[in-house]
Amino acid sequence: MTKKLTRRDFLKIATGATVASGLAPVARRIALEPFVQPPEEALPGQATWFASTCRQCPAGCGIVVRTINGRAKKLEGNPLHPLNRGKLCARGQSGLQVLYNPDRLKNAVRQSGGRGSRQFEPLYWPQALDLLEEKITTLASPERLAFLGGLMPDHLYQIASRLLESLGASPPVIFDLHSALEGRAAASRLSELFFGEPQLPVYDLARADVVLSFGANLFETWMSPVAQNVAFGDMRSSASGRGLFVQFEPRLSTTAASADEWVPVRPGAEGLVALAIGRIIIEERLGHVGSHRDHAVMYQDVDVREMSAASQVPVETLRRLAVAFANADHAVSIPGGYLAGQRNGLASMLAVQALNLVVAQVGRVGGVFLSDPGPTASLQNKPAVHNFEEVLGLIERMQAGEVDLLFVYGANPVFELPAASGFAEAITRVPYVISFSPFVDETAVRSDLILPDHVYLESWGYQVPSPGADRPVVSSQQPVVRPLYDTRSTADVLLGLAARLEGPSQALPWADEAAYLEETVSELNGSSLGAYNARTPSGFWALWRQYGGWWSEKEIRREPELTDIRSKPLPVSEPRFDGDPQSYPFILYPYPSVALSDGRGANQPWLQETPDPMSTVQWGAWVEVNPETAQALGLNDNDVVRVESQHGVLEAPVVVYPGIRPDVVAIPVGQGHLDYGRFAQAASGSNPLALLAPLTDADTGGLAWGATRVRLAPAGRKQVLARLESLDGEGRESLD
């Protein structure tokens, strides 16, 4: 007798078949947890606030997002988060334009007309995963698989690393232009030399009396700019006085404009200035820390007058700043990203960090310390950013035909790497390329398959801030809205792929991304340091999302253990540049844009519309030249100039800018996109990375992005820049 098939039986069979065929949805539905303490202006029943983490830069600031009827309406800083304390920068505020960007990919696609054709054929996700599985299983060797990623969320790095390790492939190479401009790889190496570990240090700006910043654009894009802005506000409002802040760099940046004094040091000579200041303190026995006998050997090769001549900073200025620094109760010296962008980068950073030793400010209030990881140590299993030399190694492998399958996540190397590095040509030699970009950027358009990730307001994750805060912190990330389109979390794609493969399925047994996170962060539950506690894992999981992360209620600073760095002479290294000074008389300074960062913000019109703080230019790129240089070349504002190095050429209009040395020309990074959506393509400008020599600092392998010489020539035409007003106030809007 045939049994009648009920609807319930049919659904059981269908569900089983779906799971067996791999067609089941990768992510399950999970209730979102509203913010634990919504802002006062939120009226009950009208708006719901969700806590998450900003991903517009790697800092890891906490955010709260106001939603109405399932739509995100406004982003603000999380007032409970100890890193940014309720503050948020312009890039963070612009996150809605990532979520609702009209140029987002709405589903998985492949280029039916071949790479670069921009003829996209939509794929169902099961088809995409089948194709991905096929490419993995048909590799001749696991070593022919490569993964290039930017500063990805911490949990995604863990999942990607486990997958690659289980396949027998190399771990991801982590590099993007933002991290290179910050000098993260060099900063990690500096910490190893001074403190014996690669953790990025925290500079206690808030409680410092005197701050010497060498090329660190603290209030713009370097490391954790919101936290540093908050700390600077604390410094200026201190009961002991507003303090002294001095900025050393060849161009007057927003940070330098906020300083008490800007010292326009010769490019690449910042370390020589630091050496001279240290030598003066040692020789004249300045300060109140006792004998400097332990530090004398570090400066035995330093001649103050030679350093003054090489840096073009007068001896009188050096001595005045040495006295102020040594006599302060709380002084700190900060080595920034511009130092790491030179061929003598590590030598300069060593000299700057050594000043903190000389005045005994390592591990002290108002000095430099390491963030105590506390119970978050297990969540920090992520290596430092790779250096440019390692990226060049990957490019060589691609050129040699040793890479058959390339994954690219969170980076746009075709746009971000110097054109002379050869990546754009090398990628054509890789048989199959997969991008996880939500947008068709310059690298995605050279890919065979694009599996678009959710944007961060639709995503799960966590971020251990690096550099950290004054206490253990983990920022949590949760979806604040349901995904708008048929995109899929990259972590879920990798977990779904692992489930189809024998070895990876054992290394990654989690059903989905949220299950992995729930289990991972449960290790924090029960810690006596936490700001909240829960009786059950599910209760902790809810609080973790409501608060926007986990952190200690109290400050916990860690004093670094010093290596034997003080027992050796500090290196004295002159800057070196690519190009003959006679043929290429100017040094190129390609600095990160306050709004666009390394170019990742160029597809957001709010950021394109934001005037640059120093030039007030909008929707474009420009070349800054000193008035003396402009007069010598017959240039005026808006004249188009041809900028040429030994490796490339570009044209852009001029901004005559008195806040720059005559031997330096500066171009903001971020414009010049050929893809990446309508807003990025609509903005005028060229990519200054086309000019850069593919050089490294031999000591760190970091990209020497500040070591290229250029020459200028008038192009014989004008291009009027969109500006809020000129530097002399012309064009200022009338209040009448």
C-alpha cells in the first residue's frame, strides 16, 4: 500500500535534498539586537538604534545606527565605546552612501566577454560556489592559490587563514595603500626592535605636555584619527595648560595647522632632527630624569651641526625644542607614516622613538605604552601587515606563471600599487581571478568572477583596534539592516566552500559566520574586567551586540619591556630619492586625502563634496606648489601642469600653496579612478601612484612612497577647480 505523501513529509524531503546538494542558504536568520542605551533624541516607537563597528578605515571605531522601518537613516559614534567615545569623522558619517550606493553589485557575476569587457553575466550563488569548488579542486598544487587582502575584519582573516592552511596553501598576503601610507608594517617592525613584539604602541596624547610629531597626520588618516582628535581635545583642555604641539613635515597639513608650531623640515630628514634633539638633551644634561649615561651610546655618531645642515632646521630651533621636550613632565615623540615612506624610514623612526627613552616616557602617563590585551589576546591572532617587498614577491610569482587562482578581498591593487610595480600586467598571467568586491573597481574589472560581499552595515564581524586603546577593547559588528541585494558574506562563502571539501570541512566546522562569531567571542564571557556580564552564552551574545563590543571598565595600560636598543648607536641615514636632482628637481609628496583616504571613499558623493581643509577643493585632484616655484615656472592657480617622474606622467591643475617647501610638490591620493562607480569616475584628477618608483626601505621592505623625484612643466591650458574659497578668501560666500 502506497503511503500518502503529506505536505510536512514533502518539506522534510525537500529540505534534506537541499542540504545534500549544497543549495541551502549559507546564513540563517538572526534577530538584531538594538543598542543598549539609545540616544536621548530617539523617541520610542519611531526609531531603533543598533550598535556596530565602522569599517570606513581600519581604526575600528564604535558606531550606532538609527533605523526606521528597516532602513538605516543616520550614523553616529557609540558613546559607550572607549576608543572614539561617541565621536565620528566625516568618513564614518558617510557610511550610508556605501550601503545605498547605486553602483553596488546586486548579485554574483562573471564577465561573459572576458576580463575587462564589463559584460557581466549574473550567477546564482550555487552556481558560483560550484565554480569556486571546481577551481580549487583542479589546482595542480595548493601553492598555486594566492589570497591578497586589505586590512580585513579580524574574524574573516581567521576563517580565510584556516581555509588556506587546511588546503596546504600560503596564508593571505595583507596589504593595501592605506596601510602603506600609515606605515603599519614599519611601525610593527619598530615595536619589535624596541619592545620585542610587533604590537602597535599607543601614544598618550591626551595627557602629554609636549608632543613632537614627525610626519604623523594625527587628525586626518593616520592610525586612529578620531581617537587622536578626542585625545588632542583633552590635551588642550587640561588643567595644567594647553601644552605644546610641534609638527615636523615638509607640507602644512591639517595636523600641522592645528599645531602650535610647524617646522618645514627637508623631506626624509625628520630622523636627523630627532637625532639632533636627542644629542642636545644628552650633551647638556637637560630634563629631570637623572643621568643620561645609559643613552649616550645611542648618540655617539651624531653631530648636531651636521644634522641641522642636513635637515635645514636651525640649531637654535633644535635646542629650543630639546629644552622644551626634556623639561616637560609628560612628553611624547611620535613617528608617523611619512617617515616610513622613505628609503631611510626605519632609521628615522628609530631616532624618533628613541626620544621617548631619553626622557623616560616609555610606559608612563603622557608617553608611550602598549595596550593590554587582557582576555582579548585569543582574538588577536592576526599577523602584522605585510610589507611592499612581500607584495613584489607575489607579483613576481604571478609574472612567472606560478599562481593559477587569485583571491582579492578588501584591496584594489591595480589602483593602489605603483604602476611600475607591474601588478596590472601580472594579473593577466593568472588563469583565474576572483574578486569579493561589492563594487566594480579597477581590480574587479580584471577578474573572471566577482562574488560581492555585503557592505559593512549588512555584515557580522569583530575588530580588535590596532593601535589599541587605554584598555582591552573588541569592537563588534552586526547587520543593522537586512541585505539589500543578493550579495553574500565572504566569510559565509568561504565556510560554504569549506563544507564541500574534506579537509577544510574539519578545520571550519561552523554552519555560518554568526555561529563562528558566537562561539569565538564567548571566551570573553565571565571576565572580571568586562563592562557587563551574562549568565548564559546566549545572553552574552545579545549584550555583545547591544553594547557594540566588549571592553574593560577600567584603564589597563601595559609598560613595554625594553630590548637592548639603548646599547647600540642609532643609525644616521641620509634620505635618498629616485631621479637625478638636475633633471627632476622636486620631491613628490603624495599624501592621503582627509575625505577619500587612499581612494576607497571616492565613490561616495558626500566625501567628494567635502572641501579639502587646506585647499577647499571639491571633486578633483590638484598639484600644490610653493609661490616661489609657481613664480619661477610662470604658474597660477588653475593652470594645468605636467608632472613627470622616471616612471610615469600626469596632468592636473595647480593650487599655489604657501604651506609647502619650494623643493616639494604635493598631490592628494584618492582620485583618478577609471572604474569604481559613477561618482569616482565623475571626479576629475589623476592617480599619483602612476608616478611612484617601486622602491622600498631596505630595513623594513616597506613602500618608499615619498622617495620619488619629479619635474614640472606648464601644459598651456587652465582647468578651474571647484573650490569653496581660495586661500586668500576670494570666493567666500557673502552673508548678505
